[in-house]
Amino acid sequence: MTNDDIQLLYEYDRWANDRILHAAASLGVEEFTRDLGGSFRSVRDTLVHIVGSEWAWLTYWLEPSPTSDFLESLWTREEALFDPNMFPDITAVQTKWVEVERQQIHFANGITNNSLAQTLPVRGKKISLAHLMQHLVNHSTYHRGQIAGMLRQLKSEPLATDFAFFLLEGQDERAAAR
């Protein structure tokens, strides 16, 4: 995986997150927080899980001397900082998302092919930064799919967030710019 691949994946992640946040913005507060019985109870809880995970992994990658212990304690911090009850509505989630995304863009823009090859400790193993960054996008994709299902349960229309749609939309935009 190259720097160009990572840049494309994170551009896709931002595009897809923006689309799912836009779709969720059509919900009223009651629908946004309604317990739908998923692995994360509501659309809100699932969105908060995604942004919290993106924050936690970014925080880990920014740690000058990352250790497995640091990562484990980070998940406890993430649970406290990203308690869904601290995000009463979509605006609160969007505000936090903008903050995390800004930091993520700055980090991703500093990535090099050499830094992607670095390995980081995770649960007693060493995993390359490239694979961890790919994991994060996959993780967010998985949970965006759960939100799409929740939106359907709420009789709301989810927006397509498939990678292929992102690529096709980008081709359309490039063709229009010619």
C-alpha cells in the first residue's frame, strides 16, 4: 500500500462519512437516539463509535513512542470522551467530526511510503501503519453499513457510500472539470 493508496482511502472515508452524516441529519432527535437493537443501540451511538474510533487510532499513530499498553489505555479514554450521551443531536456529532477530520487530514498529508511501512505494537503483535490505516477505513465502512440499515428501519433514505460510487463520482467530477 502506497501513500497514494492511503490518500485515496482517506478521501473516500471523508466522503462516505460526510454522506452518512448528511443522511442522519434528516432524523429528528427521537429517531436519531432511538434504540434499534444494533451492536450500537442507535444511529447516534453508532456515529459516535465511528468518530471515537477514528480519534483513538489517530491519537495512537501520533504517539511518539506507541506501546500496546498505551493503546489499551487509549480505548478506556475513548469510551469516556465519546460517551454517546455527550452528543445529544446530530450537530454535536458533526462538530466533533470536523475536529477529528481536520487532525486526520493533517496526519494523512504527512504520510510517506516509508512511514507506512513502520510497524506498531497491537495486542502483542506488530502491524504496519499502512494496514492499521486500511483497517480504520474498513471499520468505518462496516459501521456505516449498520447505519444504512438503521436508517431504513426509521423509514429514512440512506445514501450510497460504496467505494465504487466514490470512484465513479470522482470520475464524473474530473470529466466535468475538463
